[in-house]
Amino acid sequence: MKNSESNIHQEGSSFLGSYQDYLGEFVYGGIDGSVTTFAVVTGAVGAGLDSSVILILGFANLFADGFAMSVGAYMSSKSEKQNYTKHKNIEYWEVEHLPEIEREEIEDIYRKKGFEEPLLSQVVNVITQDKDRWVNEMMKDELNLIENTKSPFQTGLVTFLSFVFIGIIPLSIYVFDFFSPSIQDIFIWSSALTALGFILIGYLKSIVTQSGILKGISETVTLGGLAALVAYFVGEFLGKIMY
């Protein structure tokens, strides 16, 4: 029974750790989704477009931009992993074929850290006795590269889902009104719901950046509000010219 409880606890911790690993992608995907979609809505409102047009523009932007952003996140993560692997293979080759030079580099690294003889030689000997440990030290301390263990596919997927999940908030009230047209001041409702979305994503942002909650929320709300104002006045200006 104790073993079962222990396994459940370990699985739960593993799941939570995996979730937290991708929280950054969720936050930044959500910020982009909410800001850009709300900007589309406010721009269309400023231009005096109908709700049906707002829905078309909003959903087209939501899925097209969400897909583009997720592909960008996937490619960036994949390129980072490939770059790490390439340099790690080079380090393995150098350790294998140029061991004296690589040993001197390890000595220089730890001498700069404050190690002196005889401790310096002892540390270098321990490191160079294991090629994996040796290469890992070179990757970290010489090249300043840290391995990204996150899946590129999951990185892209989380980015897309958060973009759509948070980005649909400004459109949700328009969807509801489309099927049940009885809502007054629909744009105000959309703005209020979006503000709640900004607050949520700002709170999560403060967790990722380990900054103050109020700071994270205020930055996100301010960013979204400014983008919406710009979109509204641009839409209003173009609407007057074209209609």
C-alpha cells in the first residue's frame, strides 16, 4: 500500500514538474493571443464593423497567428537542441583527439574559479576521468550552453493551445451573442472579460519571471490596453476614410 502511495506521489510530482516546465510557453502564448485578438476586435469596433465581421476576422487571426506562433516556438526549440548537440559532439571529438589541450582548458576554468594547487589538480583529475562529466563541464563552463530538455513538439503545442485558449476570450461574448442576440454593450462585455484574461495571464507571468504579482498583472493589462487603443483609433481612422 505504501509503495502504491509512493508511486502515485512520484507520478503526481512528475506531472506537476512537467506542467511547470512549459508554463513559460503557456504564458507568452497567452499574452500574444489575448493582446492580438483583442486588438483585432477593438480595431473592427473602431471601424464600425458588424459583429459577424468581427467574428470572422477574430477567428481567422486567432488560428492563423496561433499556428504561426506555435511553429516559430517549435522551430526555435528544435534549433536550440540541434545547436547543443552539434557543439557537444565537437567537444567529445576534442576530448578524444586533443585531451591535453582540453585538460588545460579545464584547469584554466577552475583556476579562474579560485582553485589552487594541489586541490586544482585533484579536481581536474576527477573531471577528466569521466568523458561525459568532462564534456558536460566544457559545455557549461566553456561554451555557456545548457541543454534544453523540453520537447520541441510539446513547446509548440502548449504555445498554440494557450494562444487559442486565452485569445478566444475577447471573442467569446460575440460567439454567445451570435447564437442568442440579446446582449447590450457587447464590446464593454468583451473588454471586461479580456481584462480578466489579462489579469490571469499577468499573474502566471509573475510566477514565471519570479516578480511581483501586481507588477506582472499591471504590465500585461497595460500592454493589452495600449495595443487595443492603437487598434481602435487606427480602425476608426480607416473606417472614416473607407466608408
